[in-house]
Amino acid sequence: MLAFSREEFQNRVKNVKAKMEERGIEVLLVTDPANMCYISGYNAWSFYVHQMLVVMLDEEEPIWIGRGIDQLGAQKTTWLKRENIIQYGDDYVQNEIKHPMNFIANELIKRGQGNKTVAVEMDNYYFTAKCYMELNKSLPNASFVDAKELVNWVRIVKSENEITLMQRAAKISEIGMADAIAKAEVGIRECDLAAEIYRSYLTGTEEFGGDYAAIVPLMPSGENTGACHLTWTDRKYKEGDAIILELAGCHQRYHSPMARTIFLGKPTDQMQRTADIVAEGINKTLDFIKPGVTCEEIEATWASVLRKYGLEKESRIGYSTGLNFPPDWGEHTISLRPGDKTVVKENMTFHVIPGMWFDDFGFEISETIRVTKNGCEALANFERKLFVK
Amino acid sequence: MLAFSREEFQNRVKNVKAKMEERGIEVLLVTDPANMCYISGYNAWSFYVHQMLVVMLDEEEPIWIGRGIDQLGAQKTTWLKRENIIQYGDDYVQNEIKHPMNFIANELIKRGQGNKTVAVEMDNYYFTAKCYMELNKSLPNASFVDAKELVNWVRIVKSENEITLMQRAAKISEIGMADAIAKAEVGIRECDLAAEIYRSYLTGTEEFGGDYAAIVPLMPSGENTGACHLTWTDRKYKEGDAIILELAGCHQRYHSPMARTIFLGKPTDQMQRTADIVAEGINKTLDFIKPGVTCEEIEATWASVLRKYGLEKESRIGYSTGLNFPPDWGEHTISLRPGDKTVVKENMTFHVIPGMWFDDFGFEISETIRVTKNGCEALANFERKLFVK
């Protein structure tokens, strides 16, 4: 079931260890499910209980530690040796009295890692405050440091094999978005459109199917289009509704998000004008992206188009994307915004989403792009305009 | 867009405050999205950035604090006054230099709450180790305590209105599971079955549609049925495959999970025997549940059936369920397992899932049940057997 060769996985371990050495980290506790998957292949919906991958400088292979009923999933989906898959008992699950981090600490001590410099992913969803407290208690001789987004940064430039999976995800996005636009109409319920979106995005193509995206369809409509993270309800679409669709094709956990906006009926002048500005802005922005420019310069290109029309936008206009698990398909590394001076490199992949959200309406066109040798290319091929029905 | 009356929400606030007083908590920081929704109605996919609801003993209404682009969603989905919806700037988002908890701490200080006893949800996904460190730094005069599952325990007995939403979710489960069983066949891909499952579960009924479940379809098949948290791949089903489906109908964020197992072809004796034992076990267990019994007694009833056949199962056989957001539809309160001495009350709702997972195969039948005045009832009405196709 491995999505990549053992060599590619082992190369990833090597790159992670190099970063660890650079930063004086001897033991890295990886709790971000995307980082776990990137290093080991692990892919199961078990991140709602505590689990981790332990990367040790002085051990060749990482170890997976998780709940007993998930160890078979780790055997099935990772390249790790059986002996490096460690399970804790079910009485550790969501139990006030025992915490999995106590078990994990003990495993580290058993392996002679209890007095090392241990890095933890301090701001990851799956490394709670309690995890940190319990680890501190159970590993009194360790020195803890914040790993920050160490593995996420190793993931920042995609391999050709990763790009291939994202291109498949983009193909699914094209098909799914076209189906969604075709199906959206006055009188159907938002949930019916969501049903169609899932049907299409999971069916994918005959050659490759769709995986679940790390974010569900975001689809505010009507008077709610300014509230970009609303999902769907039972409300029926009516004449004059705008519908924003922010969706991602996903294949083997790799995403290619894309947003478009539909209007049911004759769009208001304000909506059409905003659509034209956003289309001009995203086109100019994509034209600008190439290796060597900085992330804040990308945002500045967008902002200069807005300024021409007397508009501004406070929020970032994109971020690095690729492999992920809920609740976010963003990688928490690069943001396209003022102050981000990261220099763009070939085969970085961004979701460029310069959405405009006001109190009474919103509009989005977005693209997932890959930085090429001399520029960038949108992974999906889909018209950039307001879709009027 | 409120799913409940203002009175019901205000009653929830009252119950939360009563628990806070009992435990000497003056300020409660609520970061679990289900707890935020329970108290305020807030419902958007924005939990991938830091946000919270602040309940203060000396303020009538809680305040919502979140990202700027989400404040409109808070206006649209909560009953809170506009002045109690507070936004932080976009430069706080996933930025190494600034953390939203610094902003939030400042808001607490401005409101005279900076020197109080502040409770935080220490083991919640959305309260990371970093959140705790930053709050500690920014609120040097506060005393921090672990709220544990304070609000989750307030949610443990469902109101009649909540039961109604769960009954709708169960109706969706019935329809969706029937559709999934009808569609499962040799030659289709796992992703195609997933597509059908989503189509059916989101379409729901004419009267009410489906919402996204907090866990995606869990559907291990073939030689992987022992690995209960695997999702789907592009693999085609073949003759002799078992397929486990653990799925939840969901309506307005309320869940009614249900698992069934399908066999394509003639089941092995071992599979049929396991199916019969599990069906007998779950029936006996449900017959036993009523107000006054303890959670560990429920598990013991199941275990006694297994013992009769020389079997045992280490993992818990169920947990409290209802309102939730990813990554878990379980409420992290009650587990049906040895040692849990919680006394069962009317209108508690459990997902009873005595799955059996072995190295080479697995089998599941599960039900979501409501405790009634004198016993319990399964919310969905669906045959408990191995479905052979």
C-alpha cells in the first residue's frame, strides 16, 4: 500500500535527521499526521487518539507508537519493521487516570533516549498541552525544545512523485468543480450539492480515485458568502444567490484545492466588478511567481492590483499545500503575506487564494500552483471567471 | 441559523457556570469546537486556526475570539451579541513570531480577567502545548487549572431537542447503510463505494439533509478488516472480500454512528461464527442497558458472552456520542470498559461498538443507542447480522 518507494521514504528520514542535527535535536517526536505519513507512510483515521513517530538520531528507523487496535494499520500502511511498531493498551485511551505520553516516555527510556534533547511539535493539533505536561513529568532528564515545523519544512519542495499525485488531485478537481457547477441550481438544497461534490470528487477518474480532503467542502452561499468557512445546510438555493465553492481534489492524501464562485441569475454589478478584479489580480500574481521571488513580493503583486481599484485585503493570499490530514490542507510553513521573506524554489506548491470577503458578499477564485523552472503553472486547467447560471 | 432556542443555549451557559463554581473556576477557555458549538451555536470549519469561547463567571454572555475572516461566521451562526465577537488580525495566523494566545490574553486582561483562576481544556486537539505556554507567558497573574472535560460532561445527558437531531441522523444512517450495502459488489473500487456513501448520507431525506460526520467513512476490506481505522483506496473489491463499514449519519453536527459488515461471496465459517457471536453479544448488551447500571457492568455483559465462546476483547466497547466536529465523534467522557463506574442515566447516548479485530480479519456490528426511562433503544432500525452478497 506504499505510495512511494522505500528509497524515497528513507531519503525523507535522512533529510529530517539532517535538520535535527543542524538544530541539535537528538530525538524528534512527530505527532502531525501528515508528517507521520510523509516519513513512514502511516495512513489511518486514528489521530483522534494520541500516537506518534519517534525519529532518533542514533537509530536507523523511526518507531511508530500508537493504540493497540491501530498497530495492524501501521503494519499495513508503513515501511517500518514489525519490531518498530509499538502499541499501548486500550486503557490509555481517553482516560483521565492514564495518559499515552506516560507509556511513550517509558518506551523512550527503555531505548536509552530518556536523557536526550527531545523536540516536540508544540503548536500541532495532535500535541496537546496535556501531552507536553505528561511528557515533562515522565521524562525528567530530557531537555525539551520546540521542533516547530521541522518536518513541514522538509516537505516544502515536492518530489516528482509527489507532484504526480498532486496533478492527479488537480485532475479530480477539474472534473469535480465542473460537475458541481453543472449541478448548482435554484431549488436544490445546499446538502444536495455537497452530496454531488463528494460523489464526483471521490469517484475521480477511471485511472485514479479520490481520497477525502483535509477540509470538507466550504460552500457559503447567498447572504453568507462573506463568511468563507461555512459549510452547508438544508437551505434551498434561490434566484440571486452567489455560491462560493472551495474544494480540493485529493489523491493518496495529496491535495489540489481550487475555489470558484457561481451566481444563480444576473449578478449584481458589484459582484461582476469584484470577479473581474480578482481574475485580473490572480492572473497577474501567477504571472509573477517564479523561483527567486519572495513570498511577500507575491502578495505585493496582488495588492498592487487591488490598490488600482481602491481595494485592500488584510488576510494572507495563500500558503504551501500538498500532503495533509484534517483539519487543514495548509502546511503551516509559507504564507503569501507581508513579512514572509521565504524565497520561492522550483517544485514548491501553493494554494493561491486571494478571496475577497465583505459583510454582505464574497468572491473567490483560487488555484493550486507548482513553481516551475522559470515560472509557475496551475495544476488544474479551469476558467477563471464568475460562473453565471 | 440556530439549531436550538436562545433559552436552550442560555440554559447550557447556566449549567456550565454551575460546574465552574463547583470547581472554583472563574474563567473557562473553551477550545473544543463541539463545546464551542454547544454553548454558542458556532459552526464553521475554522478550528484549524486558534479560536475560543471565553465563559466568565462575572459576565452574562460568553465571548467568541477568533480570526478576522471568521467573525462574520460567528455573527451568522451564534446567538452572541455583536460586541461579544472579537477578532484577531490575520498576521496572527500560523506565524512563528506572533501567537493568537497573546492577543487573547490581552483581551482577558482588558476585561479584568487576567488575575483569575482560568481553566483550559488541557487534552483537547485545539489547545496545543504552544497555546498553553503562550497563555502562561501572557497571563502571569492568572492561576491555571485543567478544565478536563467540563463542558463535555455538561453535554452528557441530551435534551429532547438534541435527541430529535440524533434521531434524524439515525434515519440518515438507515438509508445510507442500506444504499451502501446495495452498492457494494465485486469489481467496483473502494473509492466508488465511498462516493456512494457520501452521496447518500449527505442527501439524507426530503425533510432533512446530511451534515459531514466528524470521522470519514471507515471501510477496511479484504485482508485489512482487522485494521479498523483504515479509510478507502482505489482497490477493486473481489470475491471473498469482507467489507466493514463504520459510518455516521449526521444532522446539524449531531451523529448517529452505525457499523455493519458485508461479505462478498460465501463467508468463511470463522467469519460467520464471529458474526453470530457479535450479534448475540450486542443484543444481550443492549438488553442490559438501563438507567442505574454502570458503564463497566455494560462491558461485563458483553465480555460474558465472549467468554462463553472462549474469546476476549481488550478495547472498550463504546463511548458517549452526539454533537461533534473532526477528528472524533466520541465525547471523551464515558467509555464502556472495565473501571468506568459512571452510572447510566436517561437520555445518555452511546455508540456501542463491540468490534472484533484479529490479525487476518475483523467484524463489526454497532448501534447508537439512547437510554430510555426503563431500558435503551437503538436510534436506527437496521438488521444485526453479516450481510452476504
